Amino acid sequence: MLGRSLSYTGKDFLAITEEITKYMTEFLPEITDASQANPGRLLANLFGGIIDVLNYSTDINFIESLWGVSQQRKNLINQAKGIPWAYPGPSAASTDLNFTQIGSITQIPRYLVCTTNDSPPKKFVTIDSGTVVSGSVTVAAVEGERVVEEILTSSASGALNQTYSLSQTLAPYQFVSVLVGGIPWTKQSLTLFESAADDTHFICIPDPDDPNITQVRFGNNEFGLSPAAGSQITVSYIRSSGESGNVPRNSITKIVGPINGSFTVNNPEGAGGGSDGPDVETIRGQAPWIAQTFYRAVNEQDYLAYAVSIPGVFDAAIATIVGSIYSLYIVPDGGGRASNTLIDAVTTGLDQIKMIGSQVTVAPTEIADLLIAAKIYTRTTDIPRATVRQKVIDAILSALDYRNIEIGEAFKVGELSKIILDIDNGQLVQAVNFSQLTRIPRVVQSDVSAPSMQGAVEVNATAGYNDWIVSQLSSTTFAVAKDGAVVGSPGNVGEEYTTSGGEITFTLGTPTETLPSSSVWSFSTSKYSGNIKVGTGEVPIILNLGQVQVDVFYPGEGTPFE
């Protein structure tokens, strides 16, 4: 019998080892002493280490079995299957490529490979073909490399629920296609529960041990057909880079091929929507929300819940137009403007869950491009002006990061001031004065073939929250109206024009251009300095670092708010 009781409360290595040492000393005092080299002490440390590892493993397994505290993505994904919730998988960045014709060839083929100009380059592949019209054509493309007819098995087992893993990681489910015995099978978006026994259907699911690996699963002859024994199964897909495939505008400039003829290529908008798949916190937040909808959209919140669960979508906002007619605006992973490919994917997904009679129009968020000029008054002279300036610019850009803003939410001067004042825990900036904080008007013209504004419309100090319309009077003159009322004298094509109240300055077209009949240019302005109004479906952003001007003043140099 034991001469003393053991404690079961100490679960760390030192406590366990001490408990074992006391126990051994009681029965075997001659072999256990304070020396670490003593065999008894060595055994105590060995047993203590083993028990500590076992305790740790037990604790971790218990923690990972709890939805609210689990930290491993694969465990959350497996738990979410019972909600039910289908893991959406990774997504490839997508964008629209603009091809300009140089030679006589007029066709852009599907699966043409283009790359960025950096090292190593990111590869993009066109997913549509296109025909050149008026010297150029725009074609949808996604980031990644094509894998064509990879053999999953040369001889299917014929078993129920056959499951095979793709050899490459980060394969978006959207672009997976399967041949069984050379015959195409149809991918289902969520489950096989709505498939008939003889339907040649399959689904994509994550590998239970590594969500970055995509698996193809077939039916059980009750819900979807099982591939016959001996069948060869091949798969084609796109291997993406996930999140790292989100590249900026004007970065895709090289054509690799295959193509006949000479073209130049560019991406006018950044590639966005690339994702490695939802992380732990996203899964924890999304899965219960989606499960409550039962994959059916009845109200605005249902549409939002489903939209943000679609691979490549970071955020969404919805507005009711009338009754069951909605407009849904999306922000892609990586920020920027959502591509037509991502918009089509969201539209297709919502069409599967919306109620009969409902109508949802999916659109990218529009950009409220800001112009900011700030005077920064520091607390010290110890930090170089260039360093202070960069810290302030970084703080402004962080405040405007797509992950930190809400769609359609006004951009407030007070909040931006607080962010700048909090730099370095409030020890750097004493005061901030915005000499200019306004949005650069986004001009919409009724005739895309008409002359455009040369550069951005300049917003001056007297501008307010106004709606402006520039309308054609003759082939070389135009009229300007503010909030429906004509202001000032007519302007001339190709000449700088400033309104009579001095609110805006712009140049329409060049001196050699003419204005088509009934052509109209419209835009809105906000105040020269103040909170920036952002419309439904708009997000504030800085498109060019030249639009952020920061002047730094040390103590004693100038007066804040002068």
C-alpha cells in the first residue's frame, strides 16, 4: 500500500516530476537524490515527461473538440459538417485582361497564359476566348496553372462513396472537372443528397487532414452513381496561389502563349478574390450563420450570409430596391474591384438559394477615391520628418484598407484624426489639421465614345455636396449645371474650365475633339474638407499615393489649426 496519497492537480512537468520523486523516495530512498545524474532522478524525469506529454495531448484533443475554442482549421471544418456547413475551399484571384492587337490575328484563345513582370511571376490563364473589335478585346482570366487530365485512378474500385485526392494544393472547386471512362461527370455545389441514384455527379470536399488539398467524392448508388469498377478517372483543374495571387493593376504584362499573332496585354483592375480558404475565425463566424439559413435565402441577412461564404468574397452589402428586388455589392479577398468572374460565381450561387420571385443583382463596389492633405504637428524633433511622414501615410492607408472599412459607410474626419494621433501610442503627433479631405469625383458619361475628362475633376475649397451635369451644347461647347441649375457661361472643348463659384475645375476633351449630340457627363462632389459621404455600394480608397500629401511641423513651427 502507498504510504502517502498522490496529487492529481499538478499537470505540468515540474509538478509531475516532483510528485514522482517524492513517491520513489518513500519506497526507494537509496536511489533517488538531488543529483540529476542519479538513475532514480533520471527515471523520474523520464516518467514525468511522458505523463506531461500525455496530459498535454488529452487537453489539446479536448480543446480541439470544442467549437468555441478550437484553433485548428481542419478540426473546425470536420465539426462544421454536423451543422451542416460545406467548406467552400480555396479560390483563385481573377481579373479581366485587356488585349491590344498589333498584328492581323483577331482571336484570343481560351487557356492563354499571361504573367506578371516580377520574379517569380504569377501566371494567369484566360477562361474564355475573345474576338478583337476595334483593335482590342477584354477576356476573363484567373491566377494559376492548368492541370489537364490528371489520373486519379486507372482502375476504380467500384466501392460506394469513392474519394480521390488531387495531387496539387489550392485547387478552387469552381474549376474542377472530371472524366470517368472518358465521359464528363457533373459537379454539384454542396452535397449529393439531391442527386438520383443514376446521376453521374460528384462533389469537391477538403482532405480531412489538410484543407488545402481538394478531394473528389462520388455517390453511393443511392445519392449519385458510384463509378464502375475498372473505370479510369481523370481530373482537370487549376492550381492557384490562393491569397498571394491578388496582384495590383497594370502588373500582368507578358503573354506566354499559346497564341498566333502579336498582342499586348494589361490588367486595368487589380486581380482580387484569391484566398487560401476561410481561416479559423471566419469558419467560426460563418458556419452557424449559414446553417441557420438552410441554404435558402429569404431576407437580406440570408443573402449576405451566403454571399460572404462564396470563395473569393471578403465582404458584402445589400440594399432593397423594392419588395424582393435587391442589389448586392461585393468586395473580393485582396480588395479592389470584383471581377466579372467573381460576380458570375456569386450570381450563380445566389440563384440556387433565392426564393421564387426574388431578384438579386450582384455588382462590384464602386470606388470613392479620396484626396487628403494633412498638416502634422509633432511632439518632438527627435524623429526625422520623412519618418513621421511615412508613419502618417501608413496610418491613413491602414485606415482605408479594405479589411478595415464598411461598404457604404461615411469616412469620418474625427476617426482619421484619432488614428493619426494614436501613432506610437500617442507619443508622436500633437495635432493634425486636414487642409484638404475630399473625394475625387467619378465621372459617368452617357456616350463612351465621346471625349472624356482630361485627368481628374479638381475639387476646390468652395465645393459642397453637389451633383453636377455637363451637357453638350454644340460640337465644341458645353453647359454646366449644379443640382439641376445651370451655372456660369458655356465652356469650350479642350480648355480648362472653372465654375463661376470656383467649386470645380476640369478640362473636357482635347482641342481637336468634338462632342456628340446629346452627350452628358455627370459626377458628384463632397465638401473640400469634412466627412466624406459614401453612397450605397461605395468604399473609400486611395488609388494613388500622390493623392496623400503630408506636411510635418516640429514644435515651434507654425500653429495648429491656423
